[in-house]
Amino acid sequence: MITGTAGFIGFHLVKLLLQDGHEVIGIDNINDYYDINLKYNRLRETGINIEEIRDGEPVESSLPGYRFVKLGLENKDGILELFKKERFDVVINLAAQAGVRYSLINPHTYIDANITGFLNILEGCRHYPVKHLIYASSSSVYGANTKMPFSVNHNVDHPVSLYATSKKANELMAHTYANLFNIPSTGLRFFTVYGPWGRPDMALFLFTKAITEDKPIDVFNHGEMMRDFTYVDDIVESIRRLVPKPPVASSTWSGDKPDPATSFAPYQIFNIGNSNPVKLMDFIREIEKNLGKEAKKNMMDIQPGDVPKTWADVEALFDYTDYRPKITVEQGIKNFIEWYKDYYKVSL
């Protein structure tokens, strides 16, 4: 089971796992947080006839081994019924209400989707046991931390947005269920994911759209930002390698010196990032180079809930999966802009 399969990362993960011969059931509520046509087109790319979509009813894909169900995580009965019927081996929860800035104006949405919704997933795993639960956390949990690079061994108790709070809560909830009900759980802190078919509310998409339409871009913190941009292929390859490697209880974990990334329960946390922070202005220049056009820039103060820098320590992930993210920002931006021009029929 993969949740959020009309979304950016879920869409790419479905395609990759189907190539490996897995049988996949994808769910998504197809909400209107951003352009639903992009979501429907992602579903089309995974062989789903969108004309056949009905709430709660599986749609067979033209790709072997894939079915899609329109279903929200908040639908407790619907989620439990799906677990009961399908008896999943592995659950990968990527569905969530995303976005730091949106959480400032629509806080209840984050509680419904990210807290209540995740509880329903955990309850499904409890009553219909799975071999491995993998779920999306976020680099935003590092909040006010300034020690770089961000390590999964660091304390993360000072979030600066409700979105971050909801993701930290997911990690705590997963630990509780790993302890009480022996659910092997792996949490993944994604760092600024980008690439083809990406989210329209993310910087690369926003900047590319504005520049091609000859509109100004908003550059926060007057450009003094750094992000550990991570290409989507590196994200899904990391997940692919984690699927057959559920965590086991650590024999060396100690309550005297508690390691936040492991546990006496079958529980672990990993960063997935490129481990190479990029200056925002360099990122913008790379977009300008690929578009052959300079951006008009609105230099603005940092927004509430934002952090000035992210940088992932991915050594634990590398040690566990023997995979290190490898796509450079230069290549990743080039790939995205080629997709964007083709998808939106843009000619410059």
C-alpha cells in the first residue's frame, strides 16, 4: 500500500516499485491543495483511467499489478476496511497535508490529515499486521536547530511550524505503536524534494512558472537561504532499498543516553537528502541559465515558519542501504525544466 499516489513522490514510487514486480494499491483523496489536473495526469501516467474513479472503489491500472482507490486518510472505516481486505505486507505512507506556509492559514487541515489520518494508518497496521511501515516525516522537524549537518541523532523538540509539529508527532506516534504492537516502523525526513512532476507550491516550480510568464519571483530572506535540494529519483530509490529492510530493536539503545533515531522497539529514523546545501541565489541562477531568461526578483524578509538553512547528514542511510543520493542540482533543474516545457507547452 502506498498512500498519496496522485502526489509527487508517491507517483514516482509507484512506477519504480511496479518495475520491481510488486503488487501495489495506491490511495489518494485528490484534494485541491494544488492543481488537481496535475494529480489526475500523474494518475494517467500510472495507467489509471480517471473516468472510472469513484470514492472508495478500486480502479485497475493498465500497468500490471497496480490498483488505485480514491480515499482520504481521515476515513477511518474506509482505511480499516482496505487493510482488512488486502492484508498488506508493506505500507508506505506519503499522503499528508504538505507545506509550511499553508499551515499558518489552514491549521486544522494538518491535524485532520497528518495526525488523525496517520493514526488511522497505524490502527490498520495494528489490527492487520504488516512487515514494515515506512512513513514520510520531514526535514522541517529540525526547526530551530542550528548545528549542521542535521543528524537523526540530534534532539528535535523545537519545531517552528505546525506542519513540522505534525511530522514530529508522526514520529512519536510511530514509536508508540512500534513499542506497543511490534510494528516495524521507519520514518523518513525528506529534504526539499524536487524534480519532474513536482508540486506547484515548491520553489523550483514557482520560480520556473513566474520567469516563463515574465512575472517577478519572491526571494525570501533577501536570498540568504540555503536548502539541501534532493532529486525525487534519489528519494524513491532510497525508499525502494528500505522496503525489504524493516528495523529491529536495538540491543545497545539506552534510556540513560537515548538515541532519537533508534529504539528498544523496532523503530528507526533516516534523513534523505543530497547532503549538499545550495545557496538560493545559485539555485535561481541555474534556473535562469536553463530558461535563458533572467528573473525579476522581489527581495523579501524570511517568512514565519521558514528556516534559513537545511543540510542533511545521510551517513546512517548510506550505512543501512548502501545508497547515497547522487543527482546534482544542475542535472535535476535541467530535467525539471525540460519536463515543465513539455508538459505546459512552453517555448522561450
